[in-house]
Amino acid sequence: MESSDSSYSTHLIDGDGIFNVAGVETFMKEVKLAECGLSYAVVSIMGPQSSGKSTLLNNLFGTNFREMDAFKGRSQTTKGIWMARCAGIEPCTLVMDLEGTDGRERGEDDTAFEKQSALFALAVSDIVLINMWCHDIGREQAANKPLLKTVFQVMMRLFSPRKTTLLFVIRDKTRTPLENLEPVLREDIQKIWDSVPKPQAHMETPLSEFFNVEVVALNSYEEKEEQFKEQVASLRQRFHHSIAPGGLAGDRRGVVPASGFSFSSQQIWKVIKENKDLDLPAHKVMVATVRCEEIANEKYAAFAANEEWCQLEETVQSGPIPGFGKKLNSLLDVYLSEYDAEAIYFDEGVRSAKQKQLQEKLLQLVQPAFQSALAHVRSGTLDKFKETFDKALERGDGFSEAANNCNGSCMAEFDKACADVVVEQANWDTSKVREKLQRDIDAHVASVRAAKISELTSSYEEKLKESLSGPVEALLDGANSDTWPSIRKLLRRETESAVLGFSSALSGFDMNEDTRQKMILSLEDYARGVVEGKAKEEAGRVLIRMKDRFTMLFSHDSDSMPRVWTGKEDIRAITKTARSDSLKLLSVMAVIRLADGDTDNIEKTLAVALVDSSSSAAIKSITMVDPLASSTWEQVPSSNTLITPVQCKSLWRQFKSETEYTVSQAISAQEANKRSNNWLPPPWAILALVILGFNEFMTLLRNPLYLGLIFVGYLLLKALWMQLDVSGEFRNGALPGIISLTSKFIPTIMNLMKKLAEEGQNPANNNPQRNQSKNNHNVLTGNAVSSSASSNLTSLDNEKDHSSHSKYE
């Protein structure tokens, strides 16, 4: 490798056509080509031998290619193809110096290398400089004409079209102006292009579709060196930013990244080298296979990177896309058509096989998206079915009718939506998805059906529970001989009403008769279970119910008024009646009697065993068997037993023990009432007192002063009577009353005297009402006046001496 301060060069291909792989790799590292990405350009030059190609490149790009020594004569200077980096030009520009054509060193017959190098230059270069003599313009046998003709033909046949800039550099320009020379040159080039055989698709394709043709003229380097350098410097400016839009490089399609330049060039040269005469290769099928596969891979990669496809693939993952199938079919058609267009020149069998492989790969790529789209269609259709089905049920449509109608319409919509996402190039079967949708719909219908039936059943069960629980509880609370017949009647009425409505509601679910009957029987069993459950619940509270009934009947009269034990009531009879009614409640709660014709002697058995003690004793003495010493009732199934005979006996014993206190309290109250009402002496004692005290009574009539003293004494005794509450004290018995009065007598006398003394010391003007009361008291005349004085004294004693009285107590 040769190098200068800013330009590096290497022998790319030697004279024998050997590609210098190691040299190119080293060159790429030296110039850091791999870091350029796509920002680089390749320029090559071709032309006759000894036409000044290397000289032009060295002056134009600052390279150091070997130049011919004019003093040694014209001979071959450049062998093979050399490559260097241009100095001072951005972006990075690589220039290739090709071996000159028509050299005598190669011989007249061996032109293969010249053609291969020219084709290589066109394949890898963005700009190709065609170095030609000015005097060759317009000549039929001019240099490069046969070469250009061959290059045009093979370029179209072997490589995908790439628009390359052909810059024709006219050397040693004569006095003829460039404006006159350029049309002639372009005409020659057009003739060459027109004479090249073309495929049918490009029969009318102009040269400008493949090449940008530019023409520039330079003066002679040897005769007018200064002008030559000025023209070269001007031409150099055109290579700055040559790859920018509108730049000299032109079309950049097919440019490989800079890091792959070495391998790409090596493969291109390998293909060119194996086709020595630049005609269709002997291994035509192999070349077609490689190239068609390359085209197919390009189209596959292009499709995978297509923005519209990527967006389509991303969007379909999150939700349905309207017109998905149409969009996807359009994209697939575009890339398959492009493949056909680019592979049309290759062997038909190979092209078709690769086209099929490309289609299969593309279909494999898009199949997940298709499946996602189909899944969205299925889920969307299922959601639509659920929505329409729910609305139909809300409108009151029959369940089976609504399910069938919604199923038919939604499956039709699914088929229509499937047609919208189907890929025409693929023969994918959607029947499995359709079957899964049908299974999902059937499962949803079954779940809704089960939920609706469960809801319907729960509704009627709740109605039955509401209509039975309260009335049954009330009937059992007021248990009597008509309780269970009333419960049976209630159960029958409510059950028939519920079954009628339930059966009518089930008719819309299109179920078989056996299932329907089972559900009706289940509802009837539930109603019976509600009654039995309530009966069991009440049986658990039977003792409380019995005590409540006993208390109600014992403590209240026939008008439901509270009893006052005055001593006239027959407590024994009342107690027996209340206990008999409580026993009636126990007998009603003992067993369940829901079947028509249920008869038993439980009440009689309980009455004989628990209430009628004399009869019970007679039975025991005769049979020696306790009728309640059993865990079952005669002729009553155990399933209907709520309280066993043994439990009845235990409950009755507990009931009696807990109600005896109430009875004893009533008896005590009755006796106390009797005592409180008999505090006066007997009538005979009153009569004896009148007869024996007749003389004393007459003495009082003869001496009225005694009567006044007696009246005053009466007032004092009356006051003491009220202060001591004598009748209240004796209400609890004679002895407790005497003891209480004895302890309170002296303090009460002292308190009365103290208060009378205080009243006497008060001034008359301060208490005129009190003075008036004293005057009235002193006069002691008239019944009205005496009564007022007695009342005032009693009120005074009651109001002002209460605290002292309490203290003494």
C-alpha cells in the first residue's frame, strides 16, 4: 500500500484478475471506511491506454497513482485496478484507476479483462469518468465504442438497474467549442444505447433511466498545463457533496453500507470474472438462482421493513383494523409484482420457484398478524353477540328465541368480517376459528341460561320465603287446634301460585319436560323446607313462647287488661287455664303436620301425662309405663318430629319451675291486699263499743268543752296518722308495721311540737294568713273552719318537717 499525507491507495485487482482481499481490508481500516455508513461515493475512470487517466486523477483528487513517463514512450502504466481515497473531498470518496483499453500488452484478441474491469467499474461506482480523445468524437471506430456497447448490454442483463453518472472527459480539446462537440458525443452514445438488445420491458426505456450523462472538456496537459489545472480545479468542485440530492453521484439505490464494501466488491468481481465473454454465463441456472434469491430476499426484507406493514402489524395486535385484508393483499401484491419485474430476465423455472418461496415466506411473516386480526373478529363478534343478546333479553324476548336470532345474525357478521381479513394469496382455513366462536357463543348462552334460571329460581324462592315465613311464624305463635290446617292451606296456596308463575317463566327456556318438572318439584320442596325450617326455629324457642303465653293469660283478664289481685280471683283456676294453653302450644310445636289427614293424640297424651295428675297416676298404676318415656311419637315419622316426648317432659318441668314464682307472687299479692282492706275492727266490736260507750257519749254532749278537746286530739292524731303513714306500714304485715311505727313515733311528736313553737313566734304582720289561721284555730267554731285548720296543719307538717322526719327514720 502506498500513502501520502491525506491519500491512501491499494492494488484492488492485479493484472491477472486476482482480487486483493487482504489489501482491501487493510485499506478500509486505514481510511476508517466502516465508520462512514452510507455516506461515501465511488468514482472510477476508464479509457484508452496512455490517455492520461492517472494524471487526471492525481490532479483532480490529489491521489498518487503512477503516471506514464512520456520520455520513455507510450506503454502500459496501470495494471489491473488501483483504488485510493481522495484527499480533501467530503463525503469520503474512493477513486478507482482502471487499466487502459486497447493496450498492446494484452494482445488484440484478449479483451476479456478490459471488458470485465469496465463492467466492474459500472457495477460498483457512482460516477464513471470516460476518458476519451477529442479527435475520436464522431468516428465510427473510435476507442471505447465497442466497450461501451458491450457494457450497456451486460449491465442491464446481469445487475439490477442503478442510475450511474457517466462523466465523459474530452481530453486535448481543440478549437471546436464544447457546445458543438457535446451534441455529437451524445448522439454517438445514444446510437450505442439504441443498438443494444433490450428485454421487452425496456424496449422503449431511454438511456436516462440508467445513466446520467455529463460532458466536460479539458485542454492538453502537456501544451496548456496552467489552463488544464484551472479546468481540473473547477471540475473538482463538482465532486464535493456528490451524494447529496442533485449532486453528481445521482441515484444511490443499491448502495451497500461502507462496512460491506469489500465483500460486495469481491462478490461482484467473482461473478464478472466467471463470465469471461460477458455473455449469459454457462451456469445460467445457477446465476439465475443466486440472483433471484437475492431479489427475493431483498423484497422480503423490504416488505418486513415497510412502514405501512410495520404499522399494520403493530396496530393489529391491539385491536381490529377495518379493511385489513385489502391493505395486506395490496402490500403483498406490490412486492410480488416487484419481484416479477426484476427477475423477468432470468430462467423462468428458477424465477417461478423463487417467487413461490418468496410468497411462502411472506405469508409466514404475515400469518401471525392475520391470526390476530381473525382473533379480533372472533372476540368482536362474541362481544357483539353478548351485547345484542342482553338487549334482547332486556326487551323481554324469549330466551331461546333471542339466543337463536342473535346467534344467526352474529355468525353472518363473522363470515362477512372474515372475508374482509382473508389473504387472497393464502388458502387459510377459518373454519376452526368459526367453530371456536360457535362454542364460545354456546358456552355464553349456557352460562346466561344457568344464571337466568338461577336468578328466576332465587326470585321465586325469595317470594315463597317472604310469603311463608311471617305468616307461619304468626300462626305458630298463636298455636291452637287450627294452626297446622291453616299452615297447610297457606303452603298449598302460595306454592300453587309460585309454581304457576315459575312454570310459565320456564317455558321460554326451551327445556325438556323432565328437567322442567324436576325444577318445579325442587321449588315445591323449597316451600315445604321454608315451613319446616320456620317450625324448627320456633320449636327451639318453644319454652320462651310457653312462658310468654302463660304470663299473658295469667297476668291479663279476658279483656287483655292487667289483673289486680284483689282477693276475689281464683288463682288455681287461672293457673290451670294458662298452663293448659301453654301445653296446647307445646303439643302444636311437637311435630310437623303438613300432610293432609295427619292426626295424632299428642295433645291428649301431654295433658294426661303432665296436667291431669290424677289420671296420670291412674294410668301409671295400671300400665306401669310413662307415655313420655320415649324418643318418638306414636304414628309420627322421626323426620316430622320437632320435640320428642322426653324433651316435652323436660320442657314442661322447666316451664313449671320458672312459672311457679309468678303464681306465688300473685298469691302473696292477693293475701296482702286482703290484709290491707281489713284494718277496721269487726262489726260486733263496733256494736259493743257503741253500747258500752253510750254514757261517755252523753257526757260529751252535756259538756261541749270535752268535745273541743276531743276534736283537737283528733286533729293531732290525724296529723300523726298521715306523718307515720300507718296504713302503708301495716300493708306489709302487722309485726313489721308495729316495729316501724314504734321507731318513728317519738321523733314525729317532737318534730310536730317544734314546728308549732316556731309558728307561734312569727310576727302577725309578717304572716297575716298565719294569724288568720290561728284565729280560726282558737275560735274552734263551725265545721268548715275546723276542717280548714286541720288541713293547714297537716300541710304544714307534711311540707316543712319532711327532712327531719327522714333523718329520724
